[in-house]
Amino acid sequence: MAAAERRELVVGIDPAKDWQLPLAWAADEAHRRGLELRLVVAVSPLHDTQHCDDSARRMSMIQAGSHALEAAADWARERHPQLQPVTDLLDGFPASVIARLSEDARMVVLGSRHLNRTAEHFSAGSLVVPVTGRARCPVVVVGDAEHVTQQPTYLVVGIDGSESSKAALGLAFEEADFRGAALRAVSVWQPPVIMLHDAKAAVQAQRRMLSETTAGWSLKYPDVQLAHEVPTGHPVEELAKASEHALAVVVGRRGRGGYTGMRLGSVVHGLLHRAHCPVITVPLV
């Protein structure tokens, strides 16, 4: 199914933690784009049914999930009365369930607890890394609220010349246009350990690539105020700095296959833990 034909925004609801922040982002986005809102809780299967009776604990998890979905649907309707959220209480490992739903979704929205990398990998309730690595649609990770302290409001998009970053650029322009926000296109130049060429020429080449990459999109979205930036430093640090007061930072992610962390790429992985605004990752599909 083509991305433009997908009309559903999927939100992973975690009954064990605060879901209002990601749901607020998702409800606003569904309202803005005229999308359907699907709220999902996945209940993991029992670990060991032969040696331990976990039926009572599982029933408790199902009840907690049902209550969380009901509360979340009511909360979304209060925020936007036009929305009619669909709720799903599904069996299965949460990351696998959400990744499967992403095949027909326009976007997936998740919350984040800003765990460090080790904790993120080994936390049983963490969805951010596995879902972001496997999803077939853009994934929005909301660990902090949108920042609207600077005017005009703006989004940041990271550009490195790759096809995945070009896909991110398209979504970033679309999102900025929907919101009436400005867009800062950032291409970070990271000096090599051994500099074999003139640094000034390398930065100029990076700036030229940035201009060429964004040119067509500026024609398509003439109302979006665009700024080009080529800072020097580490991509994660510079993108996190640029997006400190942004509505969101948008980046591309690698294709399918291989270890999840490798699919994400080091920059995406780093931003998921460093950025203090919503992070939107866009797959190349």
C-alpha cells in the first residue's frame, strides 16, 4: 500500500507508564491530517506455562491494558472531539505487534523514557529501538513535548545526501507545511581523522549538496521558510543542538535486514537518546 493511501495513525499505549505525551502528539497529528487514530496495547504471551501458573498475572495485564485503552480513547476524544479512536487489545510481543501494524499505517507513535542504550536494549517494555528498526512507516518517538518557545516555530531535518535522508526531507517539508512552521535543513560536516583535502572546499561541497537536495522540495512547498545549515562536528551532537527548541527533528533510517541497531544507524540511534523534542524517523521503502 502506498504511503499516501494509508489513513491510520497507530499509537502504542503502555499501561505501565505515562501515555499522555505521545497520545497528545498523535491526536493532534491525526486531527491535523484527517487520519484515523488506532490505540494499541499488546499483551505478551506467558514465558513458561509448564512450570509456573501465570494466568492470574496475565489476566491482570489484560485488565490493565483494557482500562488504559478506555482511558486513552476518552482522553483523545476530549482533546479533539471529532476523533473516534479505534482501540485494540492484542496478543503478542509488543514490538512485533506494532511492527506488523506499521505495514498498513501512515505513522506509528511511541513514548520514550530516555533510557540509556544498554537499558533500552534490555528493558522488557521498551519498544523504541526494535519498532523503529523494523517499522515500514515513519515512527515518531515522543520523549519530550514539542517546543513552541521560539517564533517562528520550526522543524529540523538531517541531510547527508543518502536516499533515506531524502525521504526524511520530503516528510519534513510536508510536516512543516501542515503546521505553518519553518524548516532548518542541517547537513553536518564531520572532519576526518586525517584531512587529505582542503576543509573549506569540503564544507562548500557539503553546502552545495544540501542546496541541490532541497531545491525541488522548495518549489513544491513555496510557503515553507527554509534555512540551510552546515555545522562542523559530530552529527548527533549538532542535530540535537539544532533541534533543542524544535517541534521535531526528522531523520532517515536505513533499510531492512541485519541487526536492529545497524538498521537504525548510529545517528538515528544517538538522536533517540539525546534529542529533547519528538524524533521522527523515516524509512526508505
